[in-house]
Amino acid sequence: MADQDHSIYVLLTDTGTWFTKVIGLYTKANWNHASIAFDAELRDVYSFGRKHPANPLSGGFVKENLHTGILFQSASCAIYRCPVSQSQYNRIRECIRMFEQNRDIYKYNLLGLIGLMLNIAYERKNAFFCTQFVAMVMGNSGIPLSEKPYPFVTPVDILNSRVLQPVYQGSLQTYVNKEAADVLMYG
């Protein structure tokens, strides 16, 4: 394997919304939203979630703003680093670029999320829920986060992934308002 000269970050959050509370009833996890970031400062963060923060029914591919977004103001989080090769990093970047260029065709896979809870794989064309998206992007880039098929990956599976290294756990705003290098592990 090539040298691991880049890092990708996986962010798990709990925003405290009613939707994440409902998901939490099923997952029993502390964090029920997953995102991918290209930098430790969490400036370039991507996921499937609300397209408009005030409207929980309008979902799809999003570039998340953790610094000013109302959804993330009181969120708790767990941040993980994944060392990747140049080739893996490029594949992840290209995959995200494709999602960005076609963002209007992507929808939130609410039916897939319900299928997950019923242990039924329900894949829809151009539709994902957050953990399905994170697992698919990483897996298709040669970094499987779980042995499960993408429609069955939960936040707990990501949390327990062997390829991820813990970076931080706590208040998301505490993390993003400091330089990432100054934040101690589990600080």
C-alpha cells in the first residue's frame, strides 16, 4: 500500500433535532449524523442532510457549514481521522466533486433509513442517508468502514471502524472555534 500521506476526517454529530432523536431511538448511539471532511479544521464537510436548516423535509447532498450553521451550534461530536494514500484521497475528492456538480439530482433516502431500521436494504437511485453516503464514498475509494453493505451502516459501525483514529470528542463548537492542532484528544 502507498504511504498514508493525507487524511480524511469522519465526523459524527448529535444536533439534538427531533429527527436525530428519533434515529437515536433505533441506533442507541450518542451521535446519529455522519459527515466527511477534508481538513482537521472542518471547513470542507460533506454529507446528506437538510438542504435548508429550517426545513427538515428538504434533504439531499450538502456541504455543511459547522461554523455558522444553526443546526450545529449546540451539537456534540466525535471526530475521527483516517490516513489515506494520495490515490485514495484523489478518489474521495473526485467522488465528492461529482456529487457537488450534480447536487440537484440527489435526495435524502428516508425510505432507506426506514429500511435500515427494518433490516431491509432499500436503495434508491441518487438517494442516500448520511451513514450510507459516508460508507459508500470511503468504501468505493478502497477504505471500507464496515463489513456491512452500505444501506446497513449505522453510526455505531462507523464509531467502531478499525480504520479510523479518534481525534476529539465533545462540543463541536469548542472544536471548530479553536485551531484543530490545539485540541487535545478527548479534550
